[in-house]
Amino acid sequence: MADKLIIFDTTLRDGEQSPGASMTREEKLRIARQLERLRVDVIEAGFAASSNGDFEAVKSIADAIKDSTVCSLSRANDRDIARAAEALKGANSGRIHTFIATSPLHMEKKLRMTPDQVFEQAKQSVRFARNLVGDVEFSPEDGYRSDMDFLCRILEAVIAEGANTINVPDTVGYAVPELYGEFIRTLRERIPNSDQAIWSVHCHNDLGMAVANSLAGVKIGGARQVECTINGLGERAGNCSLEEVVMAVKTRRDYFGLDIGIDTSHIVAASRMVSQTTGFVVQPNKAVVGANAFAHASGIHQDGVLKARDTYEIMRAEDVGWTTNKIVLGKLSGRNAFKQRLQDLGVTLESETEINNAFAKFKELADRKSEIFDEDILALVSDESVTSEKEQYGFVSMAQHSETGERPHASVVFTVDGKEVRSQSDGNGPVDASLKAIESHVKSGAEMVLYSVNAISGSTESQGEVTVRLQNSGRVVNGVGSDPDIVVASAKAYLSALNKLHSKADRVAAQG
């Protein structure tokens, strides 16, 4: 009987730590439901003690998810752990993931604690967590750069206190596959009670080796849990990519010899949802989920694939959810057909108001666009304006004029606290004029650090999806807007980003 590899998804926690990738409670819940459809074993829903918003998100996910274990991160202190346990009360299966830094650099410079103090705090924290929940994971932050003797001592102690899972993170992406695999194996061989816990790997992608390091931790080190994110989302260069590690283990089962519970047919839908929610566009040549992942431009390759698919394809596109999925919905389609398509895509809108708002926007889009694709639907429901939550700013309408040899001009009508205002400006182009028109009234003072345009589907009739990243007083937020008119999509994205800036949501960065 082959071993099972546990897939621990941290898109909603570590992935959300990407600058600008923070999500609302509704967005997190939508993605969590998609992860459940994907049959992810463990969903790390957030860091409950970091803010009231994250607490509510973890609580909502714990209450809603039935088939996956729901996990909350916590620092190794009683307050964080108690807060995590409270958020997880409604979970069918809940886990507390507690961590403390163990590398000499982190202990001295960040924690300002001695190794003995860290050792005692780790033991006490796992003991406290185990009294609250039956499933406890412990991570020595910056574990790969920690002293081997000290790491063996602390991990043996937390296992004795009841930690079910031991995660060894390469927090800064410093590892090399063979060495990291040997590191995990050495820990397991040297720690007397290592067989009493599941060993886990959590690798960052700073040197582009997160997936390779994770797989080495599994194959060489004997780890049986991989911590990863959809699209490899995460701070700095990101995390181990869920879709890549899953398909590597499934495609090369002859080598890894591991079972995996993921329903891979939902991978592409999950990728699209995360990309459209966060505004982090998937590069076309990204493995498994990139637009070119199964495209063949070379004549020799095309000829080979036509004669025998496996000449150049080691996976089937449909196995990971790539389908034509052109839905037969248009301006004559009814509300029930629309609701059914949302369910097929793994989208759940919580209230009738949200469904009605989304359907109204769908009908509006169908009047302007002859073919509606799944991507259009996902973009539509990712648009914050379909939710019932009251926003500070909302798009109403715009007019813009652009002519060769003339300076572009835009007039934008938008709402501020429910009241319509009109603002005008010139600019270097129609997009620049539109955003300057908004800013001239709002006066946010925010700096734009990213402006990105992506076609949602593959024609000139496609909706454009625009991401705007703003920075102000140390806060970085992403706004996403979609519309067949790129200029309108840009205005929507800018207003979306301003709403996030206005929310003043507090966040505490932490990683395991």
C-alpha cells in the first residue's frame, strides 16, 4: 500500500502575505470552498490573532468547510493560541499551527531570546494548544538555518508535548534540494520519537527551487505533508506551487510511489479564482496552469501530438481542468441557469442580494459581449461591486476623449459614501486621464506601484482585467477591475484599490 502525501494549502495565509494580496472575508471563503472541491487535506485559513478581520475569516471558513481540516496559524504564545482555538470552534476538523523562530540569527536579532527561553516557550505553547484542540502542528521558523543539535532537542520536546505534525520550513528560500532532503532525513533519524509525528515541508521560492526542495524533502527526507499555495502565491518570490507539486507526484508515481487525494480536475478553476481575486496574473509559461502549458508552437511538436498525444504531453490538459468550457448563456438566459453555472464553477454567493447583483451584472455584460466564458463569470463575481458590503467608492460611468495630436481628457462619475460626484482631468493617455480624474477628487496621496492589464479570454472582444497596486503610509493594496472597455476596467480597479486603502484593515505579518 503506497503512502499518502498530505496537501496543506496556505494560499489564504502565507499566500495572502504577498504585498497587495490581502483578501476580504467573502473572497477567502469563496477560495476555501474551491480548495474543498479540490479536496485539499488541510486549509490554512489565516492567522486569527493578527486582526479581527482575519479572525472572522478563519471562523467563517471553519464553520463552512466540512471535508478539509481548517487550520489557523499562531505565534507560540497563549493569547494567539487561544484566539486560534476560538476561531476554529465550529470546524469539523480543526488544527492549530504554532511557530517560533529557532535559527541563531532570528533568536538573537528578532526574538531577543536565548535558546533555552525559546525551548521552554515552544514546549509550553504546544502543551497549551494540545489542551484546546486534538490536532497541533509545530514549525521552527527559519528551521533550515537552525543548529541541528538545538533543532533535534526542541522538536523531540514538542513531539513529547503532543505535536501531531512537525513542519521544517525553509523560510527564506535558502535550501538546495539534495541538502534539504538530507536535512529532513537526519532530523527524523536523530530524534527518538520522530515516528510519533507526521513530517512536513514548507519551502519558499527565492532561488526558484521551492517545488524541487519540497519534493526532495518528501523523497529523500520522508516528509508526508507538503505546504504549498495555488499559483505559488506568497511573499517575496512566493511559495511551493500546489499545482506543480501535485502533478509531479501524480505524473511520476513510478518514482514517488505516493497516493494523493487531490481532485486535479479543479486545479485550473482554483488557479483562475486566486489570480482574479488577488490580481496576481499567472504567467503564460507557468507549469500546469499557464495559458501556454499545453500549447505547441513547433511544427515538429504539433505533428507528434497529432499522431500520438504522449509524444510531447506527459499530462492531459483536461486532467487539470483545462476545457473549452464555453457556456451557453446570453442575454436571454434565466437566473436559475446562471446560479447553476456558478455552482459548477465552485462559486457560492451567500445572500440573495449578492446573487441578484451578480445576475444583473451578468445580463449587462451579455448585452455587450456575444460569448460569455467561464473566466468572465469568475471575474464578474470577483468584482467587489457585486457584494452587498458597502464600499466607500463605487464606479458609475465615464466619458473619455482621445485623439492623435490632442491631449486625452476623461470625465468620471463615481460614488463617495453613496453620493455621486463627477471629476475631470487631462492625462498622457485615456487611462492616465481617468485615474487622475478620480485622484483629483479623492486626494488619497497614494503611489501607484503597479498597473497591469490582462485579457480574460483570447479575443479582442474579451474582457480586460486590470490590476492596480497602490502604496500609502506603508500599506500596499491591490485593486482589480474587469470590463470589455480597458479604460473602464482601469477606473474600477483604481476605485477597488482605494476601497482597500480606506478599509484600514490591520494585518500582522508572520510566516512559518
